[in-house]
Amino acid sequence: MRITNVRTIVFEHDLRRRLGDANNPAGRTRTSGLVVYVDTDEGVTGIGLGAAPGRAHAQALGELLLGADPRGVRGLWQRMADAEFKLGTVGAAAVGLSAVDLALWDLKAKAANEPLWRLLGADQPRVRVYASGLDMPLSDDQLRVFYQGMAARGVSAGKLKGGVDLRDDLRRLGVMHDALAASGAARVDLMLDVNECWTPKQAVRHVRTIEREFDLTWIEEPARRWDAQGLRQVSDGVAAAVASGENLRHPGEFMPLLDARAIDVVQVGRDTCGVTGALIAADMAFGVERPVAMMNSPGSFMAHAAAAIPNHAMLEMLDAGYGELFDIDQRLEDGWLVLGERPGFGMEFDADRLAAHTVSQASRAAGPSPAGRRAGAGRYG
């Protein structure tokens, strides 16, 4: 089996509801993405999904793989990483590499006629999920409706977007807690994500105040993603675990944080240089007894990798039309995402729907962080 072609498509479409965080409190109503197809001489095609800015890198890296056996995924991952050596596997280069790596894993599983979770060695095709609203723009009533809807499906853990106003965070954590309690679970797990808008000292002060009322499972990105000493300062100063890593790309970027014992929950995702990079980072976390939490992905397709990570805790799940253009073989049952038997990631695109939403270039308004970093973040409050 040989790779004969690598094709890319960029799409953009409306979300079912507004998504936002501390950096974009008003939220956004559109999303975009990159589809990478890796074709072979045996008629098997792998599909990967990534962020639109990675398209040029995905195309260039794909050309390096022409004629290669796609089943040697780890070796091809290294070939791509080596090709980006001077620029570094960061930013658009990393998300382009990620999308190609995802397509290769999908292809490898399809060639074996197996779902990816089984090919990766998972013994159970399910992962526990937590509800993630990306909910800064939602009113209290909308917040309640969202988390009650997830509780009705057995979900007893949720992550609130906050960090702008402490009083709002306290009130909205209460709303989320009461809504999730309807799941009937003995414990409700509450997480707060402030998207790097605090300094370490601000984080300690605010989280200590919150902890007078709520038992936080984790505080997410309470300081800058690369600030090992600052994150360790927060971890030492509060009862909640510190979670971070979603915005790191190459697995090597996790090393200083793990070495400093700066993060208590290691977050990986599709852009952690794909399935390959996410598994490498998860293995590093395993070596120092740190749990891993998988970040959200369209249709939660990264659950296949999460199921194969022995130290995986919970997977982030959105419910906002993030995977509207394809069908995926899975179901949410009693708070667990159960994966099916369809080969690969189990994704099947609706060709007409995809064509109707194909664009030459995604708009900034449809990007994951259209407003950039919050003005004054880390300086005020």
C-alpha cells in the first residue's frame, strides 16, 4: 500500500449557539476547519480534521509522504516533524502536521478493518466525558438549560468559562452545579477555565475565594501555558488541581511543566501533533503519575485516542454543532461516550453538505480565538 495523493478542503459554517470565553466574552457564531484526505493505490482513504490555518503545511508535508506506506504512522510523523525542524512544530506547522497524522491513523485502522480505538490498544470502547459549554456568552437561564440537558444524558461533570468577574464566576458555578446535580450522581465535578487571563498571584487569590463555596476539581490555564514556575505556584497555593497543556503542540513542550510538577492534569488534543503526539505526551504524563484529559474535537473523534490512554480521566464534550458536516459512529450513554465498530475514526462526511460549506479561506470570525488575547490579561483584577 502506497500514498498516492494528499488533498485538503477548508470549510466554514454556523454553530448552533454562541461560544465564548474570557478572551471573547461576546462569543462567536461560526466555526471553520480543515479536512485532509490521504489517498492510496489500494483505494483506501484516510480522513483527518484540523484547524484551517494549517492547510499550507498539511499540503507541503503531504508531498513528503507520496509513495510511502501509510501504515508506518510513527515513522511518517517523525519525517514530518523533522521537516519542520527549523520553523518548529508550533502554530500552523503543528496543526497541519496534526491533520495529516490523524488521516494516517484513520487510514491505518481502515486498512486493518478496525475502529481506531481497537487498533490503538484500548480494551474498552468508551470514555467518561465532561460537559463544556464554552459558555461565557450564555445567560444564567441558558447556562442552566445547557447543563441540565447534559445531566439528562448522565453527565455529572462540567467546565465553566470564567476569569473576568469573580462574582459572576461564583454565581454561575452555582448554576452549573445545581444543573449537573440532576444527573443523580453522588458527586458533581466542577472545573473552571480562565484561558490564561490571570497572573499566578491573581489565580491563587481568586481560586481560594471560590474554594470557600465550591470544591473545584481543577482550575484550567490559571497562568500562561509555558510558565512552569507560575503554574507550580498556583498548584501549591490552592486545593484544586491545575490543568493545562491544550495550547502546547510538540510533546517536548510538556517536559518543563512535568519536570517542575507544574500541572496536575495534562491536557492533550488533536493539535498536540495529532494522535501520535497526544499519545507521546500522555506516556510522559503516565511516567510521573499525572492524569490526562482529552480536549474537545469535532464530533469528539479524539475519544478513540482517549480510550487507549491508561491514565485518561475525562474527555471534553461540546454540544454546539461543532461536527455538523459528518456522521460519526458513537453514542453518549450514562455520561460515557461509547465508540462503535465502524473502521477508523468512524467518520463519514456528507459530500453535499461539505461542498456547500467549502471556502477558499476561513474568515477570522470563524477561528477558535477571533478576538485574540483579552486586553489587560495578567495585569488587572
